[in-house]
Amino acid sequence: MSIDTKIAIASLAVSGAALFVSLAAAIFAGVSVRQSQDAIRHAKQIADREREDWKQQKWFDLYLVANEAHYQLMSFQAKYKSGLYPQLLREDVERVANCIGLAYARAMVFPVNQAVTDFCMSTSAVTTPEDMLSTVKLNQISDAVEAIRQKALVDASVLGEGDAK
């Protein structure tokens, strides 16, 4: 065999090895791309789930303060509607006003939503002790709090597949 033939065979072998290495690198690159795409898809799913949890938590936080305002107003009415107290106690009026104000302030940062609008409309009208004794106002607040509660409900899937019955 001539030297040229040997060089051609060696060159062909080196080219074949380079082709094999290139194919292996392409396969590994393809696997890496698929793994990266899977990781991105998984990260997006986690981010979406976290965002949904965050949104539900905000509704729950609003529900807690709205429900507390409703409870304070109910307690106020139960105490003073009986007529046992000839005069309203200032600290009771302030407690109700503060609870309503806190819930109202929290609700005001929510985007436009009918439940939030109804709550804001019902609580903004409670500005005097007479308003605090109004059963109509209490019923309006009660309905608005219920609408917020519906938004705050925990999805059954949170409990796990076996527990959600």
C-alpha cells in the first residue's frame, strides 16, 4: 500500500471519528435542549401555581378583615339594639369604625371586582353610630362579605386527591 493510500485511509478514519464525535455531541445537545425545555415548563407550572396561591391568599386576607368588621358590627348591634345601654360607648363605636376602616382600606387596593365594589359601597355608608345600628347596612355588609368569602374559598385540590371529597 502506498503512502498516499495510507494517508487517505488515516484521513478517512479521522473524518469518521470526527463525524462520530459530532453526532454524539448533537445527540447530547438535543438531550440537553429537551431537559432544559422540561425544566422551563416545570418552572412555569410552579410559578403559575404560586401565582394562583398568592391570589387566593389575597382574597382570604381580605375575607378575614371583612369578616371581622362584619362580626364587630353584629356584636355592636347585639349590644346596643337591646336598649340596655342608654348611651353608646365611644370605644365600641371606635372599635367598629376601626375594623370597618381597616377592611375598607384593604379592599380599596383590589382591582375592580363586583364583590369588592359591593363591600366598599356597603362599608363606606357606615359613618355614624346610627348607621352602625342599621340592620339594612348589616345585611348589605353580610352579603358583600359572603361574596368575598366565595372568592376566598380554598380549592379542594389543596387538600390532596385522596382528601378532596
